[in-house]
Amino acid sequence: MRALVTGAGGFIGSHLTSALISAEWDVVGMTRSSGSALPGNRSIVGDVTDGALLGKVLAADRFDVVFHLAGRDAFTDPVELFRTNVLGTAVLLEAIRGLDQPKLKVVLLGSSAQYGLAGKDPVDEKTAFQPVSNYGVSKMTCEAMGRLCYEQTGQHVTVARPFNVIGPGQSRRLLQGSVVEQIVEIERGKRPAVVEVGDLSAYRDFVDVRDAAAALMAIAEHGEAGEAYNVCSGRAVQAREAVALLMASARIPIELLTREHHGAVNLAYQRGCNSKLAERANWVPTIPLGQSLDDALDERRSRDGIEAGLTVEERLR
């Protein structure tokens, strides 16, 4: 199997490319910068909004699957967010339309942010979208374009809607990545033994990035054209519990400082239903929350040459 992965240097993209290569797929990764490129000649550096480049890449190889993961996160300036997420998806889909390869499968990366204030528990794929962020709106728009492409051309387009993806390598702009970064800096003596966070009262459905990568592969292989699939654990965990697990893994005692935060609408509770993907592709998450957090902390320590710590199970013995 041969795959093109846009956004191959990102958090989910890097784990997906590793999983594909381990499964002996032939992978070409597209990244924004050479610093995040794949080894050897498997990488293409360029912007996903560059239609001429995408056309050349797609025409040069007969890919079996295109995983479209390139995009900006919720902390990006709205203009750049929509330029990359929406325009980038439109450019890609138009380039694919020009190939006349109906058997080419396209997997778009949506998000649980599309559901927003849906008010349903658990959230399933039939739940109406009520996004409360520009990011959620951008992903909702991308999915709508993918569905239109499928309906108009018969192109095999599917959508993955990941919930809160965590694990090794997450950006410090997100909660887990920020706490991991602070803990490692504290262990190195670079800052006082205090972890600063915002409101931790919200409940979220956390799924490990390696499970998310496996879900994307399962959707590519078994997903039904024109359909969307939740990628989630089916369990709601309070953010406070996740932070407590991370702090319990620290090498030294650390205090927690909660600062009041005013900004975007905070969803108090969100939990997904993964039964559709389980039934269609026999996918279920396999990595527990504690392991995800331990692995994330140890991965960050390893970048500084720090020895890995004990697992949750070892600490509880």
C-alpha cells in the first residue's frame, strides 16, 4: 500500500507515518518545513495550499490512500487557521478531482470540536454540530467539502473525528504538553516546583495518539465512503485527574497553581461514542490514560537525556 500523508511532521502525522512504515506501507510525507521531514527521500516540503505542488505530487505516484492531516490548531490566528485548514483542504480535493482515480481513498481529519455544545452524552456521529470555536467551524467546513466531493464524484472520502488526542510529543500549547514541559523543567532545576494551569474542571474523552494513528489506518482500510467516524475512548475523565497522574510521576514534590482564565467558551463535559468504528473496523483503543501520560513524560525527558521514570503500575505496587 502506498500513502501520502499531509502534515506528516505534526503530532498525529508523525505517529501515523511511523505506524504506516512499521506496517510496511510505502509512505510519502508532506511537511511545512525540512526540520520535520521524514528520513531519506520520502518527504516533500511545501504548503498544502500550493495546488501546483500537490498536483505534481499526486500525479507522480498512484497512491492508494491520502491521509490529509495538514492543518493549524485552535490557537492559530483565525485568518491563517482558515487559510490552511479550509483552503488547504479545498486545494487538495480539487487536485484529487483532477486525477480521475475513483479508487483512491481520502481520509480527512475532522475533530470533536465540531460537536461543540451538542449537549448529548455520549456524542455519536449523528449528533448535530454546534461548534464554539473557529477551529471547530474550520473542521466542520472541511468535512462538508469532503462529503460534497464524494456525492458529486464518487471519490472514496472518509472522515476521522478524533477527540482529545494525547501522548508522546504533544505541543506545549495544549494542557498535557504544557504540564509535561513544566514538570521536566522543574526536574532539571530550571523553574520553581510549581505547575501552573488553568481551569481543570472540564471532563474530556482522551485517546492516545498511537491509538488515533491505528484508527486512521483502520478507517482507510475499512471505512465506508462518505462516512465519518469518532476516534475516542468512550470515557470522560476530568482534566484534574489527568494532571494529577502526571504530577504523581514527577521525581520531586510539585505544587499545583490554578490561574483563572478568561477566553473561549469552555465545554464542561464531552464524551464520545466509538461503536461505529468498532463495528465497522474492529477498532478499539488499547493504551490506557496512565500509560499515555507516562510515555509522554518519558519521551520529553529522553530529549534531555533523562532516564525514564516508573510506570503508574510500578508506582502503585
